[in-house]
Amino acid sequence: MPWRLLFRNVLGHPVRSLLTIGSVAVAVFLICMLHAVTSGLTRTLSAAASNRLVVQSAVSLFVDLPLSYQQKMAPVPGIEAICKWQWFGGRYEQDKGGFFAQFGIDPETFLPSYPEITIAEGSYDEFAKNRSACVVGEALARKYDWQVGQTVPILGTIFTRNDGRPWEFTVAGLYKSSSASIDEQTMYFHYDYLRESLETGGASGPQGVGVYVLRLAPGTDPLGVQQAVDGMFENGPQRVQTTTEAEFNRQFVSMLGDVPTLLQMVGGAVLFAIFFAVLNTMIMAGRERTRDLGVLKALGFTNGVSAALLVAESLLVCSLGAGLGVLLGLVLEKPFQVATAAFIPGFGFDTNTLLLGAGIAVAIGLLSGLVPGWRAAKLTTVGALREVG
Amino acid sequence: MAAEIDIRSVTKTYHRGGEALRVLDELDLQMEGATFYALMGPSGSGKTTLLNLVGGLDHADSGQVVVGDTDLTDLDGSGLARWRAEHVGFVFQGFNLLPVLSARENVELPLLLAPLSRQQRREQAERALELVGLADRMDHKPRELSGGQEQRVAIARAIASDPQVILADEPTGDLDRTTADAVLDLLQRLNRELHKTILMVTHDPQAAGYADKVIHLDKGKLGRIDDNRKATGTGGRS
């Protein structure tokens, strides 16, 4: 195999080679990213706890539940703790375009219900004691350079203060999460702080609770609790839907549409586009080298070597592209992780992602090289030499 | 041992646009080894076709082409490729050097098919280039060489693996007279000093004057064979 000729052929058209390598790199990068998103979603869903149920309105997640439901559900056998969750939908005053989630929760039941969460800095007791305190994820604190003890102004978009000023929360602690289903970019504060402000006329916004999270006692049959809770509010005033945490997460993701299928379709379209681009390049390269192939055959190189030269060239270009694409992905993995942490806490490259990127590039290289390779093998020496170069 | 070439009742027909064109018609021709032959004739007389058959680039429709001890009609495509690598060197009118490789690398190409180490290949290619007077142009790409130099690199490539037969198709067709004479001198030297059997297709009577014998083809049949050695008393143009 004339390896030197192979490398020289690639280097012989530097612009074309670089453009092809660049196209493959972008495609591999995109495929890796899309795979990281879909596998991140899967990880997030599969990391959901089995001993937590989520109670939401049967109408929609956007319809609040009455506050009184907490007391009514408390006696249901198997429920160990109930934690209110209310979506706040605020913006940090210094970064109005930025997004992160804020939830009003019950401090006394929140941390015991989520053993995946640990306080890395500050004190959860301080948080529990102080009505206007909050705990924030380490990643969020890093993003805005928030310190424990600092007061952060948050502008409400759903819940607005009637004096026109932002809400003020004092950071009492920074948490970290050991689970893919819980991100480190969220702010948790006292639900009661919000409720009192609404009740005293200090703020305006919808009354009620977004969802209730039920922590089940060990050995409890979740289905029994689900049926009991759903049955309890069958006749109103607000019907509820009780689901496992995994199912709730799945429904939340599916509100955006069938994300994995959508991403697979985008990935497939990218693959096809790049495959045809590389195929076109390789067919062009094969045609340009018709005479060279004739010379090689005249010198005694077999049809197989002539074909292998083009297949190997295609593989080389695609492999370089794959390497570059994977490298780009690895470099940008962290920033993407930060950007998507609120939606896909499990986002990240794994071995499968990298193998998928590399495998796709090799497949494109092989398939794109086979067409001109087949033509090269079929060329007669005399016909190839007659070709006007 | 220098090759003898035996063409026995060879016929070759091409089909173009539904029309059958018999290019070689029951041709019989015997060529001695270590002899420089020029092959002449009008266009379409079958010169290049005969060269391709002798070089194992094409198959005859009928008849036999025997070079040395090998009957080429018995060999399949890969058998012919192996045979070409060992026994024949080609020089083309358009030089046909690979533009991305240097002169040395072009000459090394056929040596990749021989059981040689990298060092041996390099040395053998350099010897061939020295023989054609291009020791100082080894690392130049074809585009950095003149037409005559390119053709000399092509000749070095043809002799690098030390084949018995060198086939040249209009090797001076793209060259000016002075350069053409230098190339023909070189081919003559290869015949006289290294005893290569050379078969050269040409339209140029002056080029044919360098050969020992001139074979004239006409409509796919043998016309006549002129022996320049008898004419000059020495053997071709000196």
C-alpha cells in the first residue's frame, strides 16, 4: 500500500481536505452533543427516587393546588413527609436575561426528603430558621459569585412585590447534589415567606401550591398511595394526578415535545448531509485521480490497492474530522453542562457518546470511500491512462 | 535474460458506437531480446494496442502474446499486474508522473511491490535517477521539472525495478527536438549498456532512427521490418 501517496493526496488539496475534515468535525460534535442530551435525559429520569411521589393538578402542571391538601393527605398510610414546591419564576436583578430555577419549599421536610442533597457550605439550620433565607446550588453560586451571607435581589415575574422592589433572599447555604436528577443551579427558599407576603398584601401572585412531593415510608407500595391520594380528591375541588418522580420528570420533559425523537431526527439529517458532502468530495477526488490510478495499475498495483487507496483516504479524512469533533465536544462539554444544568442535570459525555461519534465518522468514511473505490477497481488500465488529466 | 517477444496470430477488436473496429488482425511478429524496436504506422494501425498487449495492460481477443517464458494470455488481471511489476517498465507520452510525489518518490513507486527494505528502495531509486542524470533533482516535484526532466524521471521509474522490457508510447511526443534527442539517447543507452528490450511507439522517423529495428504496422497487420543496423552498419543512430 503506497501510504505516502495516500497522505500526499490528502495534503495535496489542503483547502478541500480541511473543509471536509471541518464538516465531519462539526457533524461529529453535533452528534455527540445530541447524544449527550438524550442520554442526559435518560440519566436524569432513571436517577429519580422511587420513594417519592409527585402530586399535581390533574388539569395541568400550571394549575396550582389548594394549600389545604397538605393536611388532608398527611394521614394517608405510607406518607412519611410532604413538601410543598412552588415555581417562582424570578430573574436575578444583575442578570435579567439569565435563567435559573427558584422554588418555594418547606425547609423542615425538604432536606430529609432529598438525601441526594448535602450542604457543602453554610448551614441548613440557618436556612430553616430565617424566613427570607435560601439555599443555592454550588454551580449557581459560582456562576454569580454568590457567597454565604450575601443578600441577593430577585425580580418576580409571577410573584411581584407590591412596592415594586425585588425580593431579597439571604444565602444561608450552598448545596451539592449526588444525583443526576437534581441539578446544582437552583435556588430553594421558604414557601411560607412567599405565602405570607401574598396574604399580607406585600406581594401579588397566584395562591396555592405548584406540586406536593410525598416521601414514602420504607416498604410502602407507591401504587396504593397514588390511588389513595387521587381518590381523595376525585370529587374536587381540584382533581389531582399522583405520579412517581420518574414519571413526573418524563412528563415534564415531554412538555417540550418528544425530545429524544426530535434530536435523533436532527442527528440523522446532519449525518445524511455530511455523508453526501464527503461522498461528493471523494467521488471528485477519485475522478481527478483517474490517470494516477491508471499509472499505478500499469506499474503493477492491483485493483484492490487502487480501491483501498480511496477508501483509506476517505477513512483518514473522516477519522481526523471525528477526532477534532470529539475534542471540540470535550472542550465544550463543561460550558454546555453549566448552560443546560437546570433542564438536563445528567448532561455529559460518556464512553458511548465518544464511541458513537467515532463510529459514525468511520462509517461515513467507509461508505464514502466505497463508491469511488469501487469505480477505481473497475477502471481498466488502458481506459484510465487515456483519461485526459 | 533479455526477453524475446512472440506475437502469435493476435487479433484485437474494439467496439465503438455499435461498430466493430479490428485494430490487430491475425498479427504474427517475433522480436528478439535486448533489441531496441521502434513501432511505426499511421494512426489506427494498432501500434499502441500492440504495446498494451505486450505490456499486459490489455487482453487479446485471440492468439497468444508470449514475453520471455510467460504466455500473457494465460494470466488474469491480478496475474498480469504481478507480471507487470516484475517484468516491464512503461514510459508514456504525457510522462504520467504522480504530481503529489517528488521525483524520488515517483521512482520508488514500482519498488513498493518488490521485497525491498525502505533503505533499499531509496538507494535503488536514487541509482535510477543518477543513471538518467537527475541526481540533483531527486526531491523536486514534477511541476518543478522541465518536460525533458519529467520524461527522464519517468524513464528512471521504468527501469527502477530492473525489468527486461521497456515499453515507450510516443516518449518524445511532447518534447522539443533537442530534449527529444536527449531522451532517445538515454533509451538507446539503456538498450546498449543494460541490454533492455525496448519497444517504442513513434510517429517520428528521426526518433525511429535511434532504434535497431523499425516495425511498420498497417491496418493491424505487419507491413515490413527495417533493420537500421544493416543500413548504418552499426545499429541504429549513433
